[in-house]
Amino acid sequence: MSSFSEGEIFIANIEKKSLECRENDEIVVLKICELCNIIYPIFNKIFGNGFVGDTLKKDLKNSSSQVQRAIEKFPEETKYVSMLYSYNINKYENMEKLKRDLDNGIISFLWMKRTLEFIITFLEKCYITCNETKLSICAQEAYNEVLKKYHGFITSKIVKLCLKLSPTKDILTKKLGFQTHQQASTVLQKCLSITKPLVRDISVTIEKFNCDFEEKI
């Protein structure tokens, strides 16, 4: 029988996949998709089976699938994140045409990155930087920092209302498969030291190509 908790095993898989995403100085797009496919169940653990949990999970799954389909069309030209952007920037006459073609994976990859950034920011606030803060407040702060500016008035109001219904930290800790808050904090701190720089480097590449589009949904 394994001496590791369910939470330790789950987070260890995220760590492993995060490390696999890098090849020297590049980040492999399909490996990011694999990482997302491991992470998305966490949304129902955190937010339950309601609107927020189901929506975030569905968005991440759909975005990942769309990016995978896009990469499979031109696997050599779009293997790395930097290549995905350089290839598509050169392919279209202007940014508007690039954004309108949802089959190229650019918009889906952007939302994939944002969703990963949100969950990383949320977990960091819950277990590392804001230990004494209520979970619902951590969720709202993470939302305000990462996703709010991309949401219209109605979407933002719905999300904020749902975030107020987040469970307590003790309940979340148990749902994540940990015995104590301290155990979760220790395990997550190591994991986030890998995943956070990964997502930050993706953001740098996206910004380099001026593709951090701010259209609201």
C-alpha cells in the first residue's frame, strides 16, 4: 500500500507533467495540453459541481482539445509555444484575421494559459501567501488578478456570486486529498515553484508576439 496521500500523488503528477513541458529553452505545446488534462479535475474539487467548477473544467478541456487539433495539422511548424505564435503570425495578413480563425489554436491556447494561471494564483493564495484569508476571498482575489479583465459585466457578476459559495479551506484541503493544511502547503509550494515559472514563461512569449488579446466574453 502506498504511503503517499491522494493529494501528494495528484500533485506529483502535475509536477511531473510540468517538468515534461520543457525542452531546453522551449515549451512543448502538446505537453501543456497533457498538463491541462491532468489539472482540470481540480476545479470540481475546489468549486464543486456548480457553475464555476463545471465552466472552468469545460473551458480547460475544450481549449486543450482545440489546441491539440490545431497542432496535429502542422506538428513540425507548431511544436513549441514560440513556433505556434511565429508560424501563425506569419500565416495571416493581420491580427484580426488571426483572431477570427479559431482553428489555429491561438485563442484556445490563450484561454488555456489564463485558466492555468488562475488556478496557480488561487492555490498560491490559499496555501502559501494568504494562509489566514478565507477561501472565498482568495478565489475572488485570484479572479480579479487573472480573469476579471477578460469578462464582461454579466459574466463577472455571475462568477463573483459563485465564488462567494466556495467551501472552507478545511473542506478544500480534504477534497484535494490532504490530511492537514500544512501538508497541502508544503506539497503545493514545491509544485508551484515549477508550474508558476512555466506559465510565466508562456505569458512572456504571448506578450512578445502581442497576442494577449483583451476582448471580453
